[in-house]
Amino acid sequence: MAYKMTLLISAAASLLLALTNAQTFQRLGACPTLGCIFPPDQTDFLAGQFFDIRLEVHAPLNGSEANGGIPDPRFTFTIAKDGSPQNASLYFNVDEPRLERWNFTWYEDLFALDNEEATFVNVTAKAYRKVALYEAGEYTATLTYYNGSTTTAKWLVRDLATVRKTKNIVLFIGDGMTTNMITAARLIAHKSINGRYQSMMQMDKFPVVGHQMTHSLDSFITDSANSATALYSGHKTTVNALGVYADSSRSPADDPKVESIAEMFQRLTGGGVGIVSTAFIADATPAALTAHTRNRGRYGEVVDSFLNGITNYTWTNWTGPDVLLGGGAEQFFPNRRSFQGKDYYEEFAAKDYGVVLNNTSLQQASNDEKLLGIFSVSNMAKWLDRNVYPQNLVGRRDSPDGLNGSATDQPGLKEMTIKAIDILQARNSENGWFLMSEAASIDKMMHSLDYDRALGELLELDDTVKATVERLDSTGTLNETLILVTADHGHGFDVMGSVDTKYLEAQTTDRTKRGAIGIYEQSGLSQYTDPNSEKGPSSNSTSNNTSITFTDGAYFPANWDPRYTLFSALGADPDRRENYQVNKTGPRIPATNSTPDDFVVNYKDAVTGFVINGTLPVSADQGVHSLTDVPVFASGPCQELFGGVYNNIDVFFGMANCLGLARESA
């Protein structure tokens, strides 16, 4: 038959295959051969964790891998552990899946894209749904196709304890947060005398610090969707994928799923789950706890998954979180962007959720009921705008009721997190609870090169961690709660010196403006912690007074607009202009498009600064993620599991081990 032609692929073509599947474009991530197994080689599992298996056989019609275009419909799949291979259907005691067929196209490299020379691939496939492995050890999964060609995946079920060591977990995610950002936040918020800080950040006080590697399944730069999947499930996946391995099928909703820690915790313990984010709540980091799709942009379906779980395929039973707080009202009030046009305020209310739309109502809500709180359209307001420049909240047409008012009564991360803890503890004092709380706009403001707002969000996160420790201590639950503070990925941000903004504005050319940058000994000391330090050149005594004083033990800058500011930057940027001053009118927009795919310096941004050419493709309007490892701060039961350097999947396995979620039988 025609599919026998694959046996004639030369060694040179095989080498080209390996190269083309590792770079700009890939036929299918983690599938360098024409036979694909998902979960792929080198996958680890928690004993008893549900997952799907997807098998694909590819037959390219053209391109360097062309084999005639007729995929093998008679492929076989076996599982082996300490013995002879066994047919997968018999091994898992399930019916043999039906054979599926589809096709797709891809580009082998940038030259093929420029020349519009797509490769056409025909596919045969099968999917095993909701299976699990219960015995610790190594497994060999083998796909046999094309009369003897094989693809082998080595799987490991980790040998983890089934004994529970913690009652509760609080997982804080500073989206995009790196050690360099924490260092910069400490510099602007904590006073230093002769090189010694007089106070420290709350996360500095945690007894264990580790670092996790963030790279994804098939690229070394990750996004928030697949990195969150790794943190929550112990499985790496592809950029934009939530809780699934990305296959090549037409539907983004049928890809092979993996069970998240929230789903397992609720299923196995009956404990409570809380989800808090300052992003729109359907964004990747909160979404990965319940959603299963390779397209993170299917926001309406994400919201439905929060409430109803996965309903299109057999999957774990999910009855909704105890508390869900964040932004993103456009996915809740009935409109073209809500799922199927439904009113999800009503949908949640019909399942016995209280619904609140502002901070006042949040604080008044009962701790005994499940709660949905949505406080703005899109992402929530930033700490800097809520606390220093509140006039920026007026006229935004972002009220969560959809009536185009201003969402001026928004809670911060601290208010949402403490309320979530109160609800979770009141409802789940016996079975315990799991809470994920995300400071989302560290990342979002780093993307837009708005470093002041990003660091404000990071300091709000640290203040929230401090308040959490205090609340747990006051309720007697601190010693039975594991607290983790980490990130999903980083940005190439750092501080290299200071900038005399007054001197910069006095110069008339871009080259002389650069003379305002002070490095090494000329960097001086932080002016942010002194409310009496000289103000920046754009400040005045009325509308822009940025000196603020906190009396509750919170540490934030006393002066957000000093004359001497931070000389900071990302490692990869669009074209932009920099004057190194806080943007007082709202989040920054550094680049604007003259044509749909050509972004240039925004003529309205940082007008007193100097132009800096970008390093990213001209289609980019913001900064991008970086490779850097990110920190993990741990305190409480099992804290010792999180020291050292490890992979992001190990955060999941550490949490699952501490919760005793491994199961040795169905």
C-alpha cells in the first residue's frame, strides 16, 4: 500500500525532519516523527490522575517529509510495565476508540511562509478518554504504524505519598514576576541606610526559596497558558494550550486533557477551591484550573468551565469553585462575547452563588455562600491608579453591569484574597481548601513597558502575602496551610542605574538626553522612599502630588514621581520613546500601528524622552516573555519540597504530594 513508502525516507530526510520540527514552525509539537503519542515521551504522571491519550499518524503530501499522503488506518498502540506490551484498550479496560480522519497544513520554515508553500498533511487518529495509571514506575507506550515504524513514549508515574500533610494551600502567582523585579520593588519601597535595608518584603521572610524552569513542551519561551498548565497539572504543553496537549485536529476542544490540581482536589477530598485574579477572570492563569482547550482565547467557554466543568467529553466531575473573583465582565453580562449569549451572572446565581460587582458588596457578602465577584470589564484597575491616580478610573466605561459606567469601587488583590480565604475557611473547615491568587498585571504592565505600574502590582502582591499570613495566623490555620509565592514565567527586565529626569528634559537632542543616565557610582540612592525628595519635572503641587504615606505596615513608595528615577528596561522591545517618568494618565501604550503589522513609536507617549529602536519584529507592539528561571518562595507544611532548582511541573507534584492526592487504585 501507499503508506509503505515511508520506509524509504532517507537518513538525510530524517535529519531534516528533526531540524524543521525544532524551530520556527513545527508540524506538531513533541511529534518529530510521523507517528504521534500524547502524552509524549518524558511525561510524568501523578498516580490516579485522569488524562486522555491522542494518537496520530501523519502522511504529508508534499514537503521534505512527503510519503504519498495516505496515512495508516491500521496503527496499533500498546502499554507495557514490567512485562509484555498489552493492547491499550485491554490495559485500560475501555472500548477501542473509533478511527478519526482529518488534514491540516503547516509551513516548514520562514522561506516557505514567504513563498506561501504550505505542506499538506493527511491524518488518521484515535483518542482514549479519561484513563489513569495507578502503579508507580516506568511505562512504555508504543505506537506501531506503516508496517513496522514505531514511536515510543517513556512515561513515569511518580512514587508519591498518599498521606496528606497539609490541610490548605495558597498558591500566589505573580504573573511574569522575576527575581530582578522583586529586587527593583524592594529598592523603591523599602528604605535603605548605608546599603542596608531597614525592612524586608514579606516573601523575603519565607524560609525556603527555590527556582523553577519555565520552558514549555516544544519551545523554550513559554506563555501563561501552558506554564499555568504545568504548574497545575504537572504536564508541559504548547503555547496557548490550557489543560491539554495540543493535537492537529480541527477543533480546539477535543485535544487530550490532563486533570488539574483543582479538579483532583475537589474530586478526591471534597475540599473547597478558590480562584482570584486581577486579570479578566477567563485569562490564562485562572483559566488553566478548569479549562481544557488548545486555544486560550475561547473565553466564553472558559467561563462556562468554571461553573460547569467539561461537558463535551467524559471527564472528571466538577461542581464549581467556592469563590471566583476578578475582572472580565464582558464574558458575564449577556452580549456577543458571553458564551452562547447567556447571562452568566444569572447562570451562577441559579447554582446558588451570591453575585457581587463592587468592593463594597464584596466586603458585605456572606462567608457561608459560594461567591462570584466580577468588578470590571477586562482587566481590573492597577494599584497605582486605584491609590495614587484615582482620576484614571473615571470615564473608562468599564462597569461590570455592562451599562458603560465607571468601575470606581474595585477591590485590590488583598481585599479579594482575604475574602476568598474567609469564605473557603467558613465552608471547608473540615476538608480544607486550595486557593490560587494571581497578581496578573505585573505581566501586563511589563508587556506595555509600564514598569512603575508593574512594580506597584508586585508590591501589592507582597502586601497581600503579608495580609494572608496575618489572617491565617489570627484564625489558627497558619500552621496547617502551605503558602507558595511564584511566577509562571519572566520578562527580561532589569535596573541598570538611575535617570536625572530634570536634566533629561533640559536637553534638546536624543543623544544629549542619554547623558541623564547615571550608572555605577552615579546611580546614587533610591529617591522613592523619601516623601520629601525632589519631585520630577512634570509634578506640581496640586493635581500631581504623588507623596503618599501608609500607616498599616504596608510598604509602597512614598514618592512615585521623584526627580531621580530608575534606569530600567526589558531585553526585547518594540520601537518606543523613554523619559523614565511615571505615566500619570493611566497604563502606558509605547507603540502604535501605522499599518496593521507595522508598529512605530507612539507619538503621545513619553514625549520629553528619546527614541529607542526596538529589537522585536515590527509587528510587535509590546515586550515579550523571557527564558529566565523564576523564584518559588515556600512557607508551611512541606516547605522543604520547594528548595533548589527544578522544573515548573515539580511545583504541581510538590503540592499534590503535600495534599496526598496520589491514588494507588481507582
